[in-house]
Amino acid sequence: MLAGSIKLEKLRGALHRRHDSPPAASSRSDSKSPNTSEPNSVQTSQTQSKARGSSPAWIERMKRNHSMFKRSASPVGASSRTGRSRAPIAQTDGSCSTKPDHKDPEILPARLATAIPDMRRPSIAPTADHRLPSITSPKVKALRVPRFLKATDDELHEKYAELGSLENDRLSGKNSDDSANSQWARLDADPVLDRYSNIHPWAKNRVLLQVPDGFNNYINASPVRLVSTVSNQRDNYEAARDSYICMQGPKRETVDHTWHMFWHELSRPDEAAPGVIIMLSPTHAPHPSGVGNFEKCYPYFPLDESSPPLVINETGILGNDFHAEVRFVTRELPVAGSAVEIRKLAMVVRGKEDQEKLIWHFLYPSWPDYGALGEKNIKSIISLMEVSREKNSAENPRVVHCSAGVGRTGTFIALEFLISELQSGAWNSWTGDADPIYETVNQLRVQRRTMVQAYEQYAFLYQVLKKMWIEKYSNPSVAALTAEQESEEVSGNVAPNTSAGKDSNE
């Protein structure tokens, strides 16, 4: 009996010592067991239950701090509308626009503004900490959908109307004391060479045919270049990544002029420098009356191996020193999932020594007049952009045309350029009211009137680019921030984005 009592007392003592002794140190100081508490914290059944039912206190503090950050005053001078201060930048049309400073840290709290470098661009002052910001960092807010991509239909109509007003000012000569010699001077319509009487190039920005003195050097075509919408690249016109020639769909009377332009404008005549032509209109479309078809573009190229070579300048209308032929070479498989027709053509200029130039011709007939492409066609038009760039030599502008050379042509060029801007990260830290889509369309219209002709085409740019933005940055943190921004704008905490007639042809 006594022995049993002694054993019981020893057992109780052992249990008591085990309960009072500190836990053994972990063998790995850099790892934690899932059940190990943070230092200076004690988990009880009550706190564990609370953790399962609601957010821990540190998350609540983080949320409060995050809200405080959003309310923090910007460390830079603020405008009454956007909370930003931007200097106006002179445009080529004499007007001014504003561009955001991509180094402006307005989305960060003032005390962190100089502590976190912009990870998407080289920092002026190198820092020792090159870690990417965590998803809870305020820096992630730079990936929210930019305000210009969230414009309402009413706001887009307002911007489109403002673009039209700017063009009307150019046409009326309001920006010049001498309209005849201004940048916006117009040539009289040529009923033979112009397809439409109200669509022709600015007199100061047109392609001049290289013909002998005394011959007509006119063709309805305009050189176009686009400069990045990023503020620190706006002044470098020579840095334009892509150049184009935008022209009307050739008429029977202008086939010779068209091929003469191709020869002289598409670089040197050798196989290493092929040219590219992108045709965005079928040759014929149903007549509005419902009876028969009418011509949208004359078939100015050989269709297949059965087509005889086109003889260029047979009548000598372009002078007696230029005679050429254009022949069909081969037809390639279409761009995947589209009805694009790809032809390889060869142009030979006759002389003491014949010279030959290869031309890639892309026909995309599915784009409707005045309209936007359906969602099912977006992939094919992007593929067309990519393939046409691959086929083109870097020194050559690509020739793009539809029927009038302004509606679908302008939309194609604007979309290709803006997709490149988005994919390069140019808009990652875009804030404020500035709108690069609006500015790009205005850049185009400064160089050729009526570009991106219809409202449906203008709105199409926003729809496609917003969809591509969301797809590019689709992760839970960005989705949450996008929803949060929507909520802020509805409640009035964030100002909505605001800024800034269809002809009988396209």
C-alpha cells in the first residue's frame, strides 16, 4: 500500500514538472510549426475560435492603415480635379495636353514615396533592396485598370465629339492666319483620282509621286508615324516604332499611281527588303439600295497564278522613264482562324538592268464599313498585325488601306500601336485623367483627316484594350483592387475619367 502511494506521488511530480518546464527550442530557427504561436502571444481555445470566425487583429490594422494611405495627401502639387499637377505639353496641332508623370508617387503614402522604387522602370538612384513589392503593398495599385479604360459610354461620346471639334477647327483654318499655307491646307478634290470628294490628305502631309516635272505627282495617300504615349518619349518623334502609308482603296484610274508609289516608297528594290500592303476592305459591297454591289476598291493586284501580269504606266501617264510589271508568285495559308488572304507578288521595273521587289499583300475582307470587329475576329486581326510585321523589312513603312483609307485603316493602326504600348508596360503606373487612346487618335488625325472615322470604331479601341489589360493582369490582388476602385468611383471618392458625323464613306 505504501509503495503504491509513493509511486502515485512520483507520477504527480513528474506531470507537474513537465507542465511547468519551457518548450524545447526548435532545431531550425527559420521555420515554424503550423501550431507554433508568434512570440509574446498565447493561443487559447477562445482566440483560436475568434481567428476562425473573423480576421486577425494584424489584418484589421493593415486594412485601417491601407485606408489611411489612400486618404494621405499627395506629396506633389494637386489639381482640384485629379489630385495631380501636370504641365501642358505642346502638340503638333498647336494645342496642349497633359501627361502624367510616371514617377509621381501619388498612390503611395507620403512617408513611403521615396522609399519604394518603381520596379517597372530603372530607378534614377539605385537601391540595395531589389525585391518585388508584395501583393499587399500599395505599389500594386499601379496595376489597377487605368481610369481611361473605365470611361462610360457618355464619356466616350464626349471624347469622340471633341476629336471631331478639333478636326473642324483645322478644316476651318481657325489655327492659322494664312489657311492657304497652314499645316491644315487642303487640296481641291480630284474627281478622277479621289474616290470620295470629302476624303483627301492634308496638303502638307501627303505622299508625292516621284515623277518628272510637268506630270501630276498627286496620290491620295498620307505618311503616318506614331510616338509613344509615355510622357518621357513624347518629344522624340524619331523614336516612332512604326511608320505607315495610309491610302484610299485604288480606283481603276489610280492603279498605275499606286504601284509607282509602292516602288519608290518601299525602300530598296531587292529581296532582302520586301514590302507589305494591308487591305482591309473587300473589292465590292452590297449597294445601300439593296440592288447589286458597288465598288469599294478596284482589284489592283493579280489574284492567282491564272492572272496575267499587270502592266504599269503603259500609257506614260507617269512619264516615259518608268515601266513595270506586277506578277503573282504564290499564295500562302491564311492566318490561323481567319479569312485573311496572303499573296506574294513580285514587281519588276524594266530598264537597262531589270530590278525586282517582293511585295506581301494581305487582304482582310471581313471588317464591315463604319463598324467594329466582332469579338470572334479580334484574334485574327491581331495575328494579321503580327504576321505583317514579320514579313515587312524594318526600313519599310507598311501600306494600309480600306476604301477611303481613314476608318478601318485608322482603327487598325491605332489598335496595333496601343496594344504595343499596353504590352510594353507603358501604362502600368498610369493615373489621372490623361487618355492615351484619345491622344493617339488625335495624333492620327493630325496626319490624315477623319482617321478612326466612326464612333463604333473609337469605342472598339477601349473595349479591346480594357479586355487585354484585364487578361494581362488577371490575378486575385488586381481583381480585388479593380473592384475596390469601382466602389470608390461610385461613392465619389475617386473622380471619374473625363476628357476632352459620320461621312458617307469609309
